[in-house]
Amino acid sequence: MSAVLFFIAAIGVISGAVGVVVLRNPFYSVLALVAHLLSLAVLFLLLRAEFVAAVQVVVYAGAVMVLYVFVVAYVGGESDSLGERLRGAGQGPHGSTLRLGGAILVGALLVELLIALLGTGLEAIDGYGAGYAPGPQAYGTPAYIGKLLLTRFLLAFEVASFLLLIAAVGGVVLARRRGGLEDEDGREALTPLDLLRPRGTGTMAEGVGRRIQ
Amino acid sequence: MSIAWYLVVSAIVFSLGALGVITRRNPLVVLLCLELMLNGANLALIAFSRMWGNGDGQILAIVVMTVAACEVCIGLGMIVAIYRRRLPIDVDELRELQG
């Protein structure tokens, strides 16, 4: 049973990945990536990583992909397909040799990875994994992961949360509309709340007396 | 299924992601292919974690997911900024830093 499920999920994972690379329209690439992520969550479940599988579906296939869909809808634009890319249609002076070189490089990378992974001589690699005893605190459950995250890996947890904060601030700074904090048109509509607000925006230039208005 | 099968799938997904990063021109698709590479690494991490019956690999996979979310946030912000400045959305055209 688990073998059948593995092959179904593995085919989904690989075909999703091929779809992301090959499909012409970026929107379809995003949808292929969603299918890839859902199949990958099945593989995680087969490896008894229940919490990671749930996080994968909720955070990755849910939240992150919605962000992608919004940006693709905002930016739009067609993209060239891999076939044209490999043939070098309408390309610059480098032409198709560079593309072919890329494909050869990736093939070599795949062979090297397979040799490195399968030729390690690790005996456990042909096994079915360590023993597993079901229970409320078994391997891979939320309780198990939470205990590890808040004891042994507390520093990694805190650093990751700080990184998320920095990324959120950076994303806002990168994507905001340029040209001042306040709209000229918006200044006309005064509300009672404006009386409570200090003048200016609190920048250093205002602090040394150079007011904007 | 034995652990080796999962590792083969992870290697294939990683290589496909690398192929996309090298050959595609749209930065949105390049970001998607980076996600593919991270997912291949995640699958290998979780397979090895299962192999030893140890949760460390799963924690590392969760941290990788966090980093991927940060990368998506910054990357998409940059793409939106590029779009606002009416620059071409093409990694071959945006080569100012190359000199």
C-alpha cells in the first residue's frame, strides 16, 4: 500500500517540477508548483513527518502560493518556453550553446547527486528507517517538534523569527509606492484625528528645524 | 519504500530546479525554481531524519521553509519594484551590475 502511494506521490512531485520548468505561462507554473507541493506533503506523510507535511500544505501551498498568484496577476507577462530557450530562438549573441551547456551541466549535476546519494555505502539507506512507535509524543508529531523547537533548537527558532521580521519589513520597503509618505490630495480631507497627530513625519530633517511645510 | 527511493526523487527535483534557474528568463519563474531546489533539499533532509529516527532533520526542514518564505517575500518585492519602474522583467536584460 505504501509503495503504491509512494509512486503516485513521486510521479506527482516530478511532473509538478517538470511543469514548473517547462510551462510557458508563469501562472500555470505557479499552479504546477502547488500540485508539486501537495504531492510532496504526501511523501512527507509517508516519511512520518506529520507536522512538516501540515506546515507544507498550510504555509507553502496556501500562503506563499497566494502571494505568488497575486504578483503574477499584478505583473503578468508571458514567458518563453524551455523549448525555445534550448533552441535559442530570438536570443542574444550567446545563442543556444549557452542553453545547451546549461542542460548538460544540470545532467552532470543529477548524475553526481545520484552517485553521491546512492554510492555512500551507508547501510541504512536501503532500510526502511528507524523504528517507530505510535503515540501522542511519537516521532514527527506536533508535540515532538514543538518540544525540540523550544528546547534544543530555541536559538534557531528565535533567529528564524527575527529573519521573518526583517524580511517582512524589507518587503514593505521594497514594494511601497515611492514619492513621500503622504498623498497631496489626501491632505485636504481633515479628520478630528489629525488634531491629535504631531506635524511632520518625525524624520531627522524635521528634528533640526527643516520642516517640509 | 526504502530511503534510497526518496533520495532519488529529491535529487531529480533538485536538478529540475537547477535547470529552471539556469534556463528560464522570467525572474518569477526563477524564484519558483529556487523553491523547487529548496524542496528537493527538504525531502532529502526529512528522508535522512527518518533514516536515523531523529527529529533534527525535520527542524532543519522547517527552518529552510522559513528562509524560503523570507526569500519569496524579498524577491517578489523586488519584482514589484522593477515592474513599477517600468524596467523589463527579464533576468538577461537586468544586467547593470555585470558591468
